[in-house]
Amino acid sequence: MKISELREMSNEELNEKVYLLKEQLFNLRRKKAVGQLEHGEEIRRVRKDIAKAYTIQRERELGIK
């Protein structure tokens, strides 16, 4: 997910996106634990997307554009 897409979202949409990404990360970790995960880089991508969303939330709290 691109950071420009996240910046276009409202605060509520961003919170919803973080929730969905965390849920997806949980499912990927569970698949990895039982050996069903084929592409391990998916976990890294989801973690980075969560970090991007948190960065946007923090920028909005601080009033940074």
C-alpha cells in the first residue's frame, strides 16, 4: 500500500485499515506456525503497512502535513 493512499483516508478509515492489517498479520503468523505460509515476505509487507498507517496517524496528531 502506498503512503499517498493512506493519506487520502479519513481518521476512521485509517483506524479500520490498521485493524484489518493487524488481523491479516495474525492470520499470516498462524499460517507460518503450522507451516502453510508459502511467501514469508507477506508478513514483512503487512508489518510495514501497519507502520505506515501509524506514521500517518502520528503526523495528524502533531499537525504535520
